[in-house]
Amino acid sequence: MAVVISVTNQKGGVGKTTTAVNLSAALAHLGNRVLLIDFDPQGHSGEHLGVKTISDTAGPKTILEALQKEKNLPSVTYPSYLPNLWVVPSNLKLGQFNQNPPAGNQFALKNLIDSETPEKFDYVIIDCQPSLSLLTLNALTACEYVLLPVQAEFLALDGLSQLVLTLKEIQTKLHPKLKVLGILLTMFDRRNRLSSEVKNELEKNFRNDLFQTVIPRTVKLAESPSFGRSIFEYDPNSPGAEAYQMLANEIIHRITPRV
């Protein structure tokens, strides 16, 4: 069975989509078959990898249509330019799910993944909406692991504490097997004293959950989405590419007993 990981944070602008895309690409480069589900109405994960939604006489082909049971999951799954990476895209209409959910709504995504991706993929990565919405709740009940990107700023620490409490509540009420895979420090600038202070605070309060890998703030990571490529194709020798490859290796090491 695939290892299902949700990449989430209630705060936007923390490198969530950048992490979902480049982690997926890093795992794919290692020979794993990876499905990236864009579960954010902004649709940036699909755009980052050059995958755009398609409409035909039968209507749009996005994750929303699969959730509404108008299409099955394979029919809204697109191959990326990487041989081992596939993408389920989204668009702004996905926001409708929060207002008009189907019956059994908090488990709609889990049911899709369990029934339609049994043995095809090694990893399923879910890029979540940056808020505690019904979409995010779906992602958290569909996954086994949660990856929490945190920007190197002090306000992000407050949001992280709130998010950890939310995850504990979901564990208690809906999903006892949910685990925090790790907390990932992003947009880290070694020249900036604030970044180092935030890193020290994370090490003090979340040492057991904090990844050793730190994602640096780099121009190349910011530029790569506009070219429709992951950092590994855009600038494979950059510090950002090195960091995300290290992250993929660290994640594989953490879940190896599970696999």
C-alpha cells in the first residue's frame, strides 16, 4: 500500500506547495512511483509541474469531479514530465467542496485513495489548503503521516503550536493512527539572526519532530514554478535541490520500518 503524506499548515506562504512538489519529485527521482494530489483550490501544485486541468465534452477533469463521483480517480490523474510522478490537479472550483460536501464528507478523499490507488503508487503526497477547512480535514483523515512546513519567522511558531493541538484533536476524534512525520524549517537564511533564533526555538520545543534537513531561502526555488519544473530540473546543483533530496532520504529513513 502507498504511504500517504499530507503537507499542511494553517498559515499560507510557508513553502507548503514548494515542499509538496519538490518532495514528490525527489521521491520520483529515487525510483518511487509518486502521486501528487493538489488539494488546494489555488491549483499551484499542478501548475508548478506544468500540469493543467482539461475540460472536454464530459466536463472538467480535476480532483473535485472525483470527490463528487462524477469521475474516478485514474481519469483525473495526469502524467508529469517525470516518468515516476503523476498529478491530480485542482482549480478554484474545488472550494465548492467546503460549502457543498457529499455525505460522509470528512472521509471522501480517504475513500478515493483506498479504493482506487491500492498498489499502483509507493507514495501519495497531498498538498493541502492553507486553512483548517473541510478540504484539509479530508486530507488529514486520508493520510497516515503529516509533514508540517514552518517558515523561519516567530509568528510561524504560534501557528505551529495551534496546528499541533488541532492534529491531536483529530487523532482523538477521527483518526487515531495519524502521525506527525516531521516539522520542516523552510525559507531559512543563515545570514539572518532571526532565522537562527527560530531554529533554536524549534529545536528546544519540537526536537523529536524536527527534521534535520533545513530548506534554504533561494531565488532558484522561487523561480522554478514559472518554468513548470521542479528544482531538480530547473537547477539540479542548487542548495534547494540538495536540501529536498536530503529531505526525501530522511523521510524514507523515518518510515522504513512502516514500509
